[in-house]
Amino acid sequence: MPYMKRVLSFISNRTTLNIILLVALAFRIVLIPSPGFEADISFWKSWGLAVKDFGIVKGLPLTNFNYPTPFAYVLAVMAYVYSFFADPHNFNQFWNNTNLTFLAVAKSLPIMADFGIFAVLVWLGKNAKRLNLPTVNVPVSGVKDVTTLFYTVLGLIYLFNPLSLFDGALWGQVDSVGVLLFLLAVCCILSKKPLLGGIVYMVSMMTKLQNMIYGPIFFLFTWQYLGFDGLMRAVAGSGGTFILLNFEFIKARSMGRVAGDLTGNYDYFPWLSLNAYNVWWIVSGAKGMDVSDKILSVGMLNAKTVGLFLFSSTYLLSVLTMLKGRFLSFVIPAKEPESSQVSAPKWMPGQARHDNTDDPVVSRELIFRFISALIIACAGFFLFQTESHDRYAFPISIFFLLWAPFLATTITDTAKFTRIIKSLFFHYLFFTVIYFYNMHNAMLDNYPNNGVPFLTFLNVPSLTIVASYLQIGMFFYFLYHMRRYITVPLFTITAGIFIGLLVVGNKPLILKQPVYITKLTPVLSTTGYGQHQKNMPVNAWFGINKWGFLSVQYAFYRYGIGTHAPSREVFDINRRFSTLNTDFGIDTNGGPQGSVVFSVYGDGKLLFASPLKKRFEFPGHVELDIRGIKTLELNIGDGGNGNFDDHADWLNTYLIP
């Protein structure tokens, strides 16, 4: 349409483009004084100052740091830069939520990353032909390089997207930094520099841990694109960079800290949804942060496990999206699209893709499948896992802009090109509106005064449920749109694996077999000393030298819970079981003063209370009717004389369906 060509011609002017970029920067500068998500900003202060003052190895243990350890270097740089303008040890000034100097320092990082993403998109446009990326063949008067201009427009769409403005300049988060680094790693692979690509990828993962989920897809793409030698170079670059980034911890023999920060977030917030409007937000009834993800969801599987199965199956779909044609052609006959905007390459079953990546058609589809796989993986991570955060879908706002040009490649008809662009823009706008609503409500739920005032009235539980369905619907609509590449057999494989996982996980329930209570994860677990231990006494908390079997008066048990009075073990059993069987007693490793009382509650009602059990007594036994019980609680009291020596065990505790 004429107006589209006029817009493109307008943007093609260098002076006009610079003015637009200055406006985008001005929007971000205006948002800097907002306190944003105050807890996150405070964490940046605490973690960065600790590393600045004490070094990374000694400083991090003084805080509640739970990011990849090398990210602390970035925060330390923030603290150093701040110290040039003000004293970070001036308590009242530094820790003030409206500390403009620190807000400017902290938010400058995501703001620069936003413009870095814009620059990457422009670079991709300039090098599209060399990199075998889609080119635009619609003529625009006065414009020599329409492809670069098209990618420039995509970059501007990102810069003015409310999501990028809100997440970085207002919220103060570093999602854009993580995405920028990941995109740079991808650019290295496209430029056939796998060693550098592996290095940058590891930096991206150590900056933003979410980038871990793209690792298998990234290295698989590297293998397909550059062959086995390229893969080995990328892996070597990543491995070496990991060592260098964590060298101080290696030198201090403190790699446990590194491992802990990489895995600690696995169950850091054990709730159904951290304001992510997804499947579990619906299940929770818009109370995702009030409901434990250890509640039973499907049979005897808790929500967290089902979420992991859902995400794993979705991730498998993303991998198969990349592999189809090379590895699956002997199972699923290749189905050539009848008509597609992306030219479908032809290859023999088993033929290595990297043999033909100099062929633009083969290379282009491979890149298309790679970007599609990234979108599927990111959406699955956000929509189907419990403990999913409201910001986890942010990268899709960038991946979609990389994906969009593939629908316009080889088109020379202006009217057809216009229709496709309008459709893409509409879908992108729809995603932006719904997802911005999600992120904005997440801010309002924590800091009501820091959001957009005239939008606060929309933060209504019923509307958040609608938004959840819409976001899930958008994902399945994307899969439907990809139906020429994600075929029915491919989708059936992943759905079948998911169902198979559910069946295997519920095998005891299906076959009416006893289920040891240790197969279930407690909704709540408290103990008066150490941490409760599965199938070992509480002393095992001290480490491998204390590991051993549960026992009472040297009667040994293979299964059970080792704990210490006073303790509570609360399980959601969701009316799935009829009988509870258990032995109980004071563990052999308890001291002579041990004395406790064991009790069992069902939905808050006392079902059983033992007489006082002492250290040298034989184990007791009880069998209870628990039909219709949703919440089962196993309590141990200290017996009225304090909890000294009260190492107490639930032994061979099992449930019968």
C-alpha cells in the first residue's frame, strides 16, 4: 500500500532515523526515576556492594544471591560506577528506593542492551544475503537496500514496544541483556565463528540463567549448521569460558557455591505461578503465589512434576522441529508444503544438513526451524512449568521479530507483502498487549504505586484468568500456523510421550499398589533441628559421613522420614488413598533423653496420637483409615520436656489407594 512505502521512505532518511532513536532513548530516560520493582533493585545493591567490598568468594555468602555467580561481577561494576558519584556506604542515601544515581547506573545496562538488540537486527538486515536470512524484494522508491530498512523497522518496533520499555527502563530488569548476549552468540554461529559463539553463549547463560534452556537447541543448531567440528569448537569455547568465569571459586575450592546458584532456583519459590498467566495460574484460580506446587495435580503426581512433564514434552517438540527431515525422515515421511512462504529444501533421508548450508534454501529453512524452536521452548517454559515467572516470556518479543521476515521472503508482489506485514503486526500487537497486561499486573501486585495509574483498574482476577487462556491460545495458534513443519505425527509423538510419563508416574495408583510417603513431596516440612531426611536419619543432614539407615533399637528400615521434634510433614493426598500404614519411634542415633509424641491429622482433625515414646523403646505401629482425606499431616511433639535428643522417625510409612 502507498502509505507503507511512504513510511519506509521516511524511516530510510538517516536524520529521521537518528531522531527516532533519540526519542526512544528519551522515553527510557523519563522512566529511570521510577523505583520500579524495588526488591530487585535492592538485590542489585546488596549483591554488588558485597562483591565490591569483600570479593566474589567471600561477598556472596553474606547475601541471599541466587543468580549465576559471574553475574555478581556485573553488579560489582554497578557498585564501582556508583562509587564515582556517591558513597555506597552512606546508608540512608544508598538504600533509598528513589536513589536516582543508582537507578540510572542499574537501568543503563538494560537500556544499552535494548539499543544493542536494535543494532543486531540492523546488522542482520545488512548481512541478510551473506547469512542466508530472508531478504525483501518489494521495491520502494528512493530506497536501495529495502532488506536493511525492513530489519531496521523491526528493530524500531522492539525499541518502542511497551514490553522493552517496561521491563528494562521502568522495572530495572536485565532480560534484554541476556537476550542480547544470546543473539550475539547466534550471530557468531551464522558468521561461522563457533568458538566465539560458544564463548558468548556461556557469558549469556552466566548473565541470565534462563538462557540455559536454549543451550541444547543452540548447540544442535551449531552442529547442523557447522558440522561436528563446529560443534566441538562451540562446546570448547563454552567450557573454557565457564572455567574462566568461575576461576575464583575453583581456586578457593568453592565450586559448591557455583553449583548451588545454578540449581538453587529449581525450588526457590515453590508456588504454582509467580504471576505468570499460564496453566497453573488458571489451576490456582488467580492465586498462583498462594498455592504450593506440591499439591497433587494428576493422580499421585504433584503440580511441579506435571509441569516438568509438560515443559519437557514441549521442549522435545522444539527439538523435533529442528531435527525433522534429518533424523526423523525414516519414521515420518517428509511432507513438502503445497505452498509456503519459506521454500522447503529437499534432502535425502539421513543427509547431514551442514553439508548443504551454503545452499540458501537449506540454510534458510534450518535457521527458520531454529528460531521457531526457540519460540516454542520459551513459550513452554513460561506456560507449562510451575514457579514460572511473569518475565519468562519476554524473549519471545524479540524472537518473533527474527521469525517474522521468513514469512515475507521471496515475495515481490506489493499487495501480498502488505497483507502479510499487516497480519504479522496485528499478531505481534495482540501478544504485546496481553503480555504487557501480565507483566504490568505483576508490578502492581507487588508495588501498586509504581505501575501505570490509569491501568490499575484492570488488575481483576477474572480478567487475569482470561489473559491466561489467551496466552495459552496464542501458543497453540502458533503451533497451528507451523503445521506445515510441525506435522500431526510429530505433535502426536510429543503428546504420546507426555501421556506416557503421566501413566508411568501413576502406575502405583492405577495398579492399586502401596505408595511410600517418601514418593510424595510435602507441601510443608518443618523440623526442630537440621532438615528432614528421606530414607535416612536427621543426622544425615551433616553430610555423607553421617549417612545411614533409619533404625529404632537397631531395627533397620529402608524407607521413611528422619526428622527431629518438633516437626510437621504436611502432604496433599487429594483423597487418592484409603489407608495409612506406618511404624514410628526415636532413631537409634538419638541421645538417651529423647522422648516424643507422634500424631496424625487428616484435614485438621486428629486421627491418631501415640503414647510418649522414649529412646530405648521398640517402634510403634498404626494403621489408619484416610478415605476422603485431602491434607495429611504427620506431627512429632517434644514430649513436654524439650526437644533435646529427639531424633524421631516415621518408618516404612506407606499409603494404600
